[in-house]
Amino acid sequence: MESALLLNLTTFAYLASALIYVAILVFGSTNRTIGLTATLVTAGALLLSTSGILLRWYEAFELGFGYYAPFSNMYESLVFFAWCVALIYLGLEYIYKNQALGAFAMPLAFLAQAFAEHWPQWDQDLTPLMPALQSNWLIAHVIASFVGYACFAVAFGMAVVYLAKNHNVEKSGQPAGTGIFAALPHLKVIDDVIYKTIFFGFIWFTVGGLIFGAIWANSAWGTYWSWDPKETWSLITWFIYAGTLHVRYTRGWSGKKIAWLAILGFISTICTYYGVNFLLAGLHSYA
Amino acid sequence: MTKEQNQIWRFFASVKLALVMIFVLAGTSILGTIVQQGRPPEFYAQSYGAEMARVLQLLDIVPNMYGSWWFVTLLLIFTLNLIICSLDRIPTAWRMVALDNLESSPERLKKMPLKAEMRINEGADAASERVRQLLDAAGWSAQSRDKEGGSMLFAQKGAWSRLGAYMIHLSILLILLGALVGEVFGFKASIMFPEGETIDYVFDRKSRQRIGLDFKLKLDNFEINYYPTGMVREYRSDVVLTDPGKLQQPLSTSIIVNQPLQHRGITFYQSSYQPLEEFLIQLRNQDTGRQHQALAAPSRRIQWQDEELVFGVTNIRADRSGRIHQYQVWLNSPGAEPSTFTVRDQQGVTVQRPAHDYDFQIEQRYATGLQVVKDPGVWVVYTGFALMCLGLGTTFMVSHRRLWAYITPDGDGKAKLLLCGGSNRNKISFDQRFAELAEKLRRDPAIS
């Protein structure tokens, strides 16, 4: 399969991108060329991944699978997750014009892609869709959920940055931080990034994960909600982020507290995404 | 309101309670994902030991925690909290929507964070009209009022976005209401019936009670299709729906996973199947074309009297799921020894007998399992979904942007313009819009 090769190369491209961003951060580089290289490598990785995913789709079509979408198992979904993280990061880089954050986002994309490629637990074989998955809701539900997941992952990365920088600021007494922390955006900006990515992710997750999921469940199983572990965990995740947004609006929480909630939310996201599929029994055990 | 009533109201109106409830619901929900739900008592005794199983049962964690008295109570408190909390705050939000912003005092305007001052080369009245037209051209249609020797213009966008959060709250209530409507006025049932049979009833999934239908459903054929890899591609029930009251003629259709059949508010979902140890045999005389159909079971003797044929199935080869792949068949007629042969499911063979040759075809019979659901609340739930999308979109994408222009005479038949504004969200983007607008006004030859 050609697509396997492309997706394998994507792993290395993400690794290269992550390493360049880490280097930029660690060496405090302000070199324009290196910065541009980092962005271009990331965009290239994204392009590789996109071609890989589309090619895989085409290959499934060639194999006579009929209805298919390349988001139907753990391998494919992780590849797509990494794709979303990379895309969202590039969006953030464009909006905030700061490359230091890449050192905390792109490693996540690399890790997800490397997990997909090298974890022996799930196979990468192209298998046709079982009857329950043959629905247009598959595409809408999975794409939107994963954009949500990826936002939460990026918010998690930013929360780690925030806590690290905050620690440095408190210790050094310098409001802009010292050493590599000085290269990072101001704490207030990181706080704003965390909040905005959470809100953006919350919308995708609510609409795609919960609402599209419920509508699909109703058309496949005749019930839009059945307290299946995956459904319940998405609700738990939803509650955590809804709570986070409410404490921010109504109680004015920001900074450290929101960062910790972003971390808690991401742990719940991982339970929803990964834990439920492998540790608990339920309707979603296929993906 | 009496003091106690007021206290109860304040309790349920508090955001603190809402936050506590959100995190309590999240926390308790975890329990039911770790302890499997809806299993028989023996399962729990086996997995957790008799003692622990009793404790779980006593705490209503098994078999159905999400329907337990304490979880439902938590949901009720949450709902009540959501209602009262929203009712408590909507008036304030509404005041912001309906606020007469032309009442703002010029002093307040001067303190706004975003402002620009300009001079206009004409009298105040003409200047005011000029600014109004310029704002209008820029997409800000303003109202005006004369005020303290000057005139004030005001325009706003997205005022209703202040209600976005309450749209989301209302959507949650609608979803819960829809669930309740479905619970009270609907049912969840199932039915399993073999090919060739007709049903006009289903069985409630919980009580196993029979529920009558106002129409008939006949199963013509159940079929499993496979991919070349051997994986299942499709489960399909071909059915005929007969309902003289609603349909002029019977409706032939298929029920497939993800493509349920809907009729009279009742939906049929393909959910399971059962291979039966029964086979449909079709015989055809190759010379005369006469046909015969018979339902057979293992080691049953069947006759086709007109042709003096006797036949039966002696042996079958089935897989673990009960699907039969191959049959061992015997067939006898006068004048020769019985023929014995093997035949694969759904395939035909020719059997040669002294008098005639026959086409022999055999097919296993299946029963289909359908989930049958009546849920009149589903449209309430979907309305809730739509409102939730709208509310989220509003809250995220629309902000309440306000713009004032205050024009006062400045001697010499000239005028002074104070332009100011603000946005409740996305301030950075509004700052830019505001600067662009001020720039646009300054480009007018009369304004400097």
C-alpha cells in the first residue's frame, strides 16, 4: 500500500517538525530562516498526512469496499488526530505569531502518529466497514470529534507551558520569565490561548461528538443515548470543559486554575478516546 | 416572596451549586462506566464477590446506576438549578439587549476605552446627518437623538448574542424534556420472527409485554452479504408492510443497519438474526416445468405427491453461528435406487431420476431480530440539539458590538465628533474594526 509509506514518512516529518520547534525554544533562536523552515516542515508533514489519508481512502475504494471512510479504527483515528493537532497548531501559530508554542504542540502530533504507526496493539490493515459503521454520520461524527480532541490536546500542551512558565516567573520574580521561558509568550497570552482552544474544541466536541453521535446512534440503534461507557465518558469530558468555561465566566478563574482544569479535561479526553475502547466493554469497542 | 422561599430560590439560583453539580455528575458518572451496567445478578456476584455485589446493589450502582434514585435526584437538582439560575439571570441579560443606549451620558462616552475625535467642516445638524450616512454606508445603521446641545447617534450589532448562553441552557432543558416525553409516551421493544411470517405485535424490552401494532409486517427474506474478505457487509431484512388505513398498497422495502424503517411513528431497526434449523426446498421438473416448494427440517421425510417424489435432509454442516454451509440430501422416486447428494446453501443441483430430471435448490431459513422503537420525544431532543448549536455558535462567533457618535457644535459653523464603542467579546478584532471605521470617516473631505 502506497498510503502506508506516506503515513510512515509523516511520522518522521512530525518528528523533524517537533525537533526544530524544540530547538527554536531551547536555543532561543530568532533566526527567520529556521522559523520558516519549522513552519514549512510542519505544513509539509500535514500535506504528507493528507495525501496518505486520501490515498488510503482511494485504496479502500479500489479494493471494492463500497462505502468507506478512513476514520474507522484506532490506527486511522490516531493518524487523523495527529493531523488535527498539526493543523490547529499551524492555525495558532498564524494567529499568535509565536513559534515557541510549537515545541509543546508538535511533539503531541508526533507522539500520536508514532503510536499509530508503531504500537503493536492495533493493526493497520485496511478492513471494510462493518454494517453499523456504514453511515455518512461516521465522517461527520469522527471528524468533528477529533477536531475537538485535538483542540483539547493543544490546550493541554499550552497548560503545561503555562504551569512551567508560571513556576519560573514565580521563582525568578521576572514577569517575562528567564532563560527559555523568556522566549515564550506572556502568561496572559498563553492563558488566552488555553481558553480559546478549549472553547473552540468544546463547540466541535459538543456538536460532533455528542450531537452527531446521538443522531447517528438513533439512526443505527434506535436510541440517541444509552449510557454506554464511551457516551458516558464523553459526557464526563463535556461536563469538565463546561465547568471550566463556567468558572471562567462566572467566577473569573484564569491562569493556574484553568491550566489544571485543561489538564484534567485532557485526561478525561484520553479516557474517552483510548481508555474506553480498550479497557471497558461497550458499543464503541470498534473504534 | 417570603424569606424561606427566597432562600430556596437563592440556593437553586447559585452558580456555585451549578458548578458543584457539574463536577458531582461528572464524578459519579464514572462509576457506571467501571462497573458494567445491566448484567444479571450472578454476573456481579461472580466478578465482585457476594458481599461487594450486595453493597453495589444496595447503593443502586447495579444493575442500572443511571436510573437509580440518587442519580436521578442529582439530575433533578441539576435541572432545577439550571432553570432557576437562568431565570434569575435572564432579566439582566435582557436589559442589556433592550437597553436604550441613546440615554448614555456624554461623560460616560468620554470614558470609553475605544474612542476617536474628529472635526467636521459644517454645522452640527449637517454634520450629524453626514456621520449618520457614513456610518450607514459602513454597515452601522444608527438611530439619533438630540442631546445637551449636541446630537447622539447609536448603532449596535449582535445585541441578542447576550442571550447565547441561555439558548444553550434552554437547549439542555429541551433535551431532558424530550427524553422524558420519550420515556412516558414511547416504548422500546423488539421482535424476532422467521422468514415468511407476518407480525402485528412486538414485545416491550423490559416488561416483555405484548404491544399491538396497527399494521402488519411480513418478513420475505433475511440476507447477510459478505465482503470478499469474508467480513459481513450487510444485514438486510426484506419486508412487506401492509396498512390499509394508511397505504393504498402494501409497501415492499428493506430494513438495513443504519437505514431503519419508519411507519406511524414507530421505527424498526435491524439488530440481530437467528439462523434456523429449517430449510426451504424448491424442486422443478425440468421437462414439465412444474414446481414444488417445501419447508424441511433435519431428518424429516417430505413428499411431492403429484410427481411421486420423496426426499429429505439427512445431515447438515453448520458453522458456530448456526449458518448452514452444506446439506446431505436424499431423494427417491419409483424405478431406481434413492439418489443421495450434497448441496451448498442457496445453490442448486440437477437430480436425475428415471422419469424426469429435477432442479433441486435449498436455502436455510432465518429469523430476523428487529428493535422497535416509538419515541415521540426525539423531535424535542433534536430541537434541543439545533438550539444548542445555535447557542454555541452565537456565544462563540457573535459579540455585542456598540458604537456611539456624539456631535457637538464647535463654533464658526463647525462641529466636533466623538466616536466611541466597545464589544463584550473578541475585543481585539473589534479594536481593529473600530480603527478602520475611524479611518473611513476621516477620509471624508469634510472631516479631519
